[in-house]
Amino acid sequence: MKRKIIVFDLGGVLVVDGVYPMIKHLTEEFFLDYKEVRKFVIKEFNHMFEGGHTELAFWKKFSRKFGVTTDPRILEKRLNGYYEIKKDTRKLIIKLRKKGYKVGFLSNSVKEIVSYLENRYKISKLFDFGLYSHTAKTRKPKKKIFRILLKKAGAKPDEIIFIDDNPKYVMRSRSMGIRTIRFVSATQVARQLKKSGVGA
């Protein structure tokens, strides 16, 4: 039987993704067009995911584009406040490691947000290994980041079960031979892991 390594996404899986709630509140507060703001934020965050520029630079650019007068540092701090740990997923990760499974993470990430999350929640300590996109200088769903993940895990594609809430990332990893679970809830993931022979 092949060994099983379980790899979790972070945003939307272990951590509540703060970006979209922040977009919603900004558009309501400053009477902005939601679709326009969302398009801008996604484009800029994809750049930051690859280490392109700082979060503060993003907020300065955002403020100039949309005429927002709030101090960019305040906006940066406000965004951090939307990120919270999903306790059920955290419990599942801890159980899997106690059972002896090797557990890692693969996350599209922004350096400053990661720093906040690591300081507050010590996320890396929950895992045996992990890969942040801003350090890899590439992001999901690009194949390169999955190749780096395989090397970091020291595993073949079919030895990994990858858990993500984004269907595009699930499909890309699956196309590379990695087994996948589309995240809906920790309970649902635990059930599907059990069907794959992984007990928690």
C-alpha cells in the first residue's frame, strides 16, 4: 500500500479567507462598484501571491485608483482582522498527525498576511511541512508550484491527497496525478479521507 501524505490549502480551508468580506465592506463603505473592486483585488493579489509587491503598496495603489482616503496602514490592519482559524479543520489536522500521517500545506499567500497569521496562530507548527506561494515565487494553479510541493514533500503524485476549496486548483492538481478532495467542511473531508483509507 502506498503511503499517504495529506496536504491542505489554508485560505478557505484552515483559515477564513478575509479578502472577500473586506471587498464587500469596502464597496459598501465607499460606495464602490463591487465587480470593479473584485477584479482589481484579484489581479493585484495574484501578483502579491508571487512576491510581486508588498501589501502596503497594494493598499496605496487601491486608494489611488478608487479615491479612498483612509490610511492604507489602517486598511492593511483591518484586513487582518477578517482572518480566523476554522477550529474543525484544525482539529482534523491534529488528529491526522497523531495518527502518524505526514500533513502539509500549500497556500497562495501574501507575505504580510502570513506574518500576521503565523504570529497569531502559529500555523506552521500544525504541519510537518508547507509551501507558501510568495516564497516559491509562483502560485496555484500553475503547475510549477505543484512540482515544488512534490519535491518538498519527497513524494510521488499518487502518494498525496490534496484538499482545497477552489475547483480550479483541485482540477489542476488532479491533472498532475495528485489525488484530491474539494473542501466543503472538515466533516465532509474526514468522511472522504476515510473512504480513501485515511482515518482520523
